[in-house]
Amino acid sequence: MDKKHEEEARSLLPPGSLSRREFLRLAGAAGATVGLGAGLGGFIAGCGGEEAATTTAPGDTTAGGATGRAIKIGFVTPLTGPIAGFGEADTFCIEEWKAAAPTVQIGGTIHPITLVVSDSQSDPNRAAQVAGDLINNDKIDLMLVASTPDTVNPVADQCEANGVPCISNDTPWQPFFFGRGGDPAVGFKWTYHFFWGLEDVIVNFTDMWKSVGANSAGAMWPNDPDGNAWADDQTGFPRALAEQGFTLVDPGRYQQLTEDFSAQIARFKQANCDILTGVMIPPDFANFWKQAAQQGFKPKIASVGKGLLFPSSMEALGDIGYGLTTEVWWTPAHPFTSSLTGESCAAIAAKYEEKTGKQWTQPLLHYAVYEVAINALQRTADIDDKEAIVEAIKTTKMDTLAGPVDWSTGPVPNVSKTPLVGGQWVKGEKYPYDLVVVNNSIAPMVPLGGEVQPLS
């Protein structure tokens, strides 16, 4: 490359992204020797430039070995829409991934990694569409996805239908597996998931209810994959609550983004429910809880999935959010470390707060999908064979920032469980709210931070 074209090309890259030596080596590898045409455009994308929704990182020239083709990894996340809280930490995670592992060494060859990120916009149909685009247009080698069945399931289904390896988390395993028609005797071929299950959230919720002497639960379960899984008579809450002697008041499935919950609130008041439970997206819970306060429904304890996970959701409630309880899948106190950098959960949380100016949030657990991806790619026999990639994923046994991942452990094929504890939101010191771990009966490795306190 002559000096004039070198200067033109380097002007399109982020400042300081490559040394001159790195630039010239990668330019030669990309065949970017003349002009600023399509070939050079592709080279720019491969060196860290931005091209549509694509984020890329340069190869690590210090690792030694030959340079191979770029490996494309797709990532679908709800960056906007009503469940955007689940994707709030993903931009941070992506930057951490790029910094920690911009390349992967497979055998003696170093492959740069191209991350192609798509926003599901919190819409299952959109999630399926962008997943299809990543598979068919971007020709990804591997898919990553997180954030509720509304995002994970349609993306996983696209991967299963098109023969693309997929790693996912942040969805209870029952809606991921059974919600997609999974057969425990067969499993899926292409899609692998790690997260906790409904049996774990049931234990945490009921332990917290027993600790304050509550026994009559009013349930808010929406007509969506999560709500239908939580309400399932056999694998969800109803059977488990009956076996433990709890009374259940179920007014039926409601539609997300309902504006008026007066009928459900009146039913719970009439039945003297001293527990509120359910799985509600943040705007629905905020709407419900404000109406409950106005209409005089004051349970002894409220344990609600999904809607009470994030500091931003709690701050939207104001003072009426103090004392609410929820499932907790990740905190700075979790005793795990990154397989990419060795950083602890506490260190990652602190870095997130420093870089974003925001309070740590549970979806930092999404960091682990990339850890698993890198580990599997390193063990792949043939990067050009998707069957070889999925075989490497299938045999994963490793520790991550989310805890151990091992798909040989079940409870069904394609699923590895991660720990779950129960938490309560209290008045914070640095931030308006702090999330305190108050139940660790099935995950004693996570330290307690306090005891459950009743709402009234």
C-alpha cells in the first residue's frame, strides 16, 4: 500500500485503534492495496470501523501463529422497547468482549472476531427477523442471544431451523426448552442455554414468603411465554404452591401493556391475599403497583419476576418500591470470575459503574455468553464446519462470570443451570435503591446481605 492510500484508509479508522505495523499487516491480509473501494471497505470493517450494526476488533498480533479468516458472531439483544432494561448492560459487555478477546486462536491460526449486533426492539417477531438476517445475509458462524423468552426463543428457533450454533442465557430453562417444543428424550441439535429454572425461583419465593408468615398468593401472569410457563399446572407455580400449602388466586392471563388492573386488584383484596407474585415486564408492574397503592391493596410481601430486576425499574416506582422482593441471578457478591480476564463479579460491576455512571445491574450476567463462545471456538476442530462448532459447545465444561457451565449436567438436554437467590430492594446509600440478598437456600455460595422484611 502506498503512503497516500495508507493515510486515506487510516483516516477512516477510530483514532489509535491500530499501530502502523498492525495496520499494514492486516491491510496486506485483506488485500487492501489500492483505492477505497469495496475491498478496502471490508478491510475497514475488519479493523474496528463501524458498518451498520457491526462492531469489530483487530486481530491480536502478539499471540503468534498465522492469521485466518474473520469469525462472525451475531448477538441479538433488546436495546429498545419495554424490556430494554434487559439489554441495558449489553453495550458495556460488547466493549468488554472486544477488549478481552478480539481474536481467537484455533489450532495454530489466529482468527479476528467480528461481532454483528442486532436490536430485537423487545419484539419477538423482530427478534426472529434480525436473527434470520444475521444467518442468511451476514453469514454468521455462531449466534449469541439473551433476555427473556421473547428474545431468546425466536432467535433460537431460527438457529435450529437453519443449522446455526446458538448460545443463550437469561431465560428460565422451562420456557426455553418446553416453550419451544423440546423433547427431553431428544433435545435440540443447535441451541444451548444456561440459566436457572422455575423450580429455583419457586424455592426462593416461597422461602421468602414463609419467613414473613404469608400464605395466600395473588398471581399476575401474562399471556406470553414467561407467563404461560410460570402458570403451567405441572412445571410452574400452581402445583408447587398447592404441595406447600399455599392458597393461589389466579385471575387468568392478562395482555402485556394493560392499562387498567382494577379487576385483578379487587379479586386479590376480596380473597385477602397477603402475597403478590407473578412475572411482569417493568412498565406493567409499575402500572399495577401504583394502582394497587391507590386502591388499598397492601400485601405482606410482593415477589415478582422480571419487573423488579433493575435499578432503573425501581427508581421509576419512587418510594412505593422499597421492600419489594425478586429473583436474583447475578450480583457483585457472586463468587465467580471471568474466564477471559480473571476479573471478579465485583470488579466487573465496579467497572460498569465507573464507565457508565449507572448502578450495576443483573444483566451483566450476559457477559458469560461470550466467554462460552470463545471457549468453544478454541476447541473447535474445523471452524468452517458448523457441526464441529456445535460439538465443541455441547462438550463445554468451564467456569464463567455466571458460574459453572456444563451441558452434561441437565436437567434436560441443551440446558446447564446457574445459581439463583432471592433479594429485597431497600433504601440505598450511593444510589436510591440497593438490592440485598435475603435468601440463598439453594445457592449458599452467594453470601446473604440481610433478612426479609415484610411490606406491612
